[in-house]
Amino acid sequence: MQRNALIVAGLVVVASLAGAPGTALAQSDDELVTLTIEVVNPSSNQRLGGVTLVATWNGGEERVTTASNGQALIDVPEAATVEITTDDDQYTRNEPYRIRVATERSHTIEVSRKADLDVVVNDAEGPVANARVTLSQDGVEVVSGRTDSDGLYQSGTVAQGEYTLAVVKPGYYRTTQDIVVAGSPERTVSIERGRVDYDVVVEDPHFDPARPVADATVSVQGVGEVQTDDNGAATQLLPVNSRLEVTVSKEGYETATETVTTNESESSLVFELSREATLSLTPVNTRVVVGEVVPVEVTNAYGEPASGVTVRLDGEAVARTDENGRATVRIESGGEHELTARGGGATSEAVTVRGVGEGGETATAETQETTEPETTRATTAPAGDSGPSPLTTFGPLVVVVLLIAVGAAYLYRRRRDDAPNPWADDEEEEEPEADDDDEMW
């Protein structure tokens, strides 16, 4: 009984193992789809046999050759993105055939015979090196490159057909031609130099509206310099189809640089040029009594009040300007002191103020400087004199005499005014005496 059970169990295991590969294979087959590819030549609408195709997808690749009816079958993962190219001696495509989501369906792929093109570029002086040559179809670039030192460009393998050939180089007008490429033709293209007017306007954005900046220098790489007029404008002839560096500068302003790309039409560009960040500090006076304050005003590069600027006394921050650009600084000691303003990445030039005061060294020195010349003039006799001058000797005596004379005259006049006047007495006697009624009124 046990032996039969073991035999049955073994048969079940063997059957399971035998069936597993079949199941996996079935699942693998369910994940693949077959692409039916048909290859044709568009110029003759002929189905092409014997053309080798290469299909690639993420993690896989398959090479197939079309049958005489121009068809080939390719198995790829379902929903995969597949690219199909040619690997053939006679036929080619300019770009891969792309299937975004692979499904069980048919696809027609157009291929053309192989061709190539040689292009020679020259101007009035001979071959032109480094000219850009482009072949395009329906506005899509197929191949491009630059001419060598002999002015030659070789396209390499392209599909036979109609193309637009374009040749351009900085400083030259663009030249285009519609051509047919079949076999291995050679094409010669002549190009011509050209220039175009380019207007530059320079403005200062600090103002509203912006103001023109006159006498600014506009410098164009490899071309030259021009100056802006009173309207901040300048016109320069620039080579066509070029990328050029344009720099605008003026003393006291920041320099601006931009790269411009010219075409074959007139154009313009506006530059914004701002003044360099500067500060100017102006004290109300440069001589200050020790212990007193000196008012200062700080302005920016445009002469406008600079608010929130730090004022430094001998390198130490002591004040900050208000909305009117004003601040006060106290001078605590005599002698010379330096005032500066700093803010917004700018520092003003130092301004010197002098602290003065009674009893201080600065005040004493200034007094001596003031009085010494006067003392010298009063006590020093002129060269050649043997003694003091009469004015120096008798001056005080003359003053005393004059004072005495003035006093005597004053006393005399006072006494004269106080003395009785005989003429006045006679007049009083002749005047009638007043009665009692008169005295009442």
C-alpha cells in the first residue's frame, strides 16, 4: 500500500516537471508580437527583395532580409519601442524607421539608393574655409558640416532624392539651392560678404522713465568703436549672420557686455548702463569745538541722499544716515579726525575735520599762530631805526589828554545849564500873578 502511494507521488512530480517548460514557453510566446515589414522604393514604388534590415529595442536586436516580395517578419516584445535601419550595400534611409508601440501589424518602410554629394564653396577671392553646409529635406536637417581649407565639404552617404542645400558663414549672406542628389555629384556654391545696420541705444535705468546716456563708447568685437549721441544712440555696420560681443562703457558707469546675433536685416539692441556705486560725504564744517557735534550729509552717485549708510570716525562706526542722508558725529578730542561713509558696497573718500577747544593743544597752537605776528609787528623796530617811534612813546599820553579835555567840556556845559538866567527872572516879574481860580484849574 505504501509502495503504491510512493509511485503515485513520483508520477505527479515528474508530470509537474515535464509540464513546466511548456507553460513557460507558452507564456513567452504570449509576450511577443510579429511585425510584418514591407520595403519599397518610393521613386518607383517597387517592392525590394534582398534588403537587410536591423531591428533594435531595449535589450534586443534582430537582423532580417526581405524576401522577393519585399517582406520580412520580425518578432519583438509586445508594446516595445522599435527602431529599424538598413544595413545594405545599395539602399539606405536618412533616419531610422521608428515604431513607438509594437503591435501585431504591417509596416511599409521606404528606402532609396545610396548617394553622396561634394560641395565646393568659394567667394570672389577663392575657396572659403569653415563655411557651414547643410542638406535638408522638408525642413529637416539630414547632414551638415564645414568646408576644409580647400573649401570642400563631403556629405557622406545619403538617400538619393531632392534636397535643399544651404551654405553660410559669419560675414557672408546665406545661399540656398534646391538640388537632386543621385550618384556622386559635385556642386559649386559662391557666397558673398555683407553687412547690416545695427542700432544700439544706451539708457540709465535709475530714472523713470530711463534717460539716455550720451558719450558712451560702444565697442564691437572685431569691428570697432562708436560714441552715443545726445539721445544715447549709435549705429554700427555689423557683419551679417554673425555672433558678436558688444561692450558699452563710460567713465563713472558700470560696463555692460552682451553677445548679439546678426541676421540679414536691420536690428537694434537696448543697453542699460548704471552709474558705479559711489558715496560722497560732506561735513557742514571742518572745525568743531571738542565735545560738540558736526552734521554731515551723504549722497550717492546721482547726488541723491543716501539713507542707511554707516558713518565712520577714524575707522569706527559712530552713526547711520537718516532718510535724508544726514547724520551727526560728536568730536570728543582735539586734532585731526577722518570721516568716511560706507554702504551698498561703496566707501566715500575720507574727509578731515579738526577738533578745537579752549586749553587744548590745538587751541593753544592756533592762538600762538594768530598772536605772534601781531606782537612782532608791535615791538620790532623797523630796520635802520635807533629807538622807539614817537607814536609808540607818546600814544598813551595823548589819549589821557584827550579824555581830560572831553571831561572838562562836559562839566563846563553842565554848570552853564544849572546857573540862573537873569533874562528869565525879568520875564517872570512881568508875568501877572495868577488868582485863586487860575490855580484851581
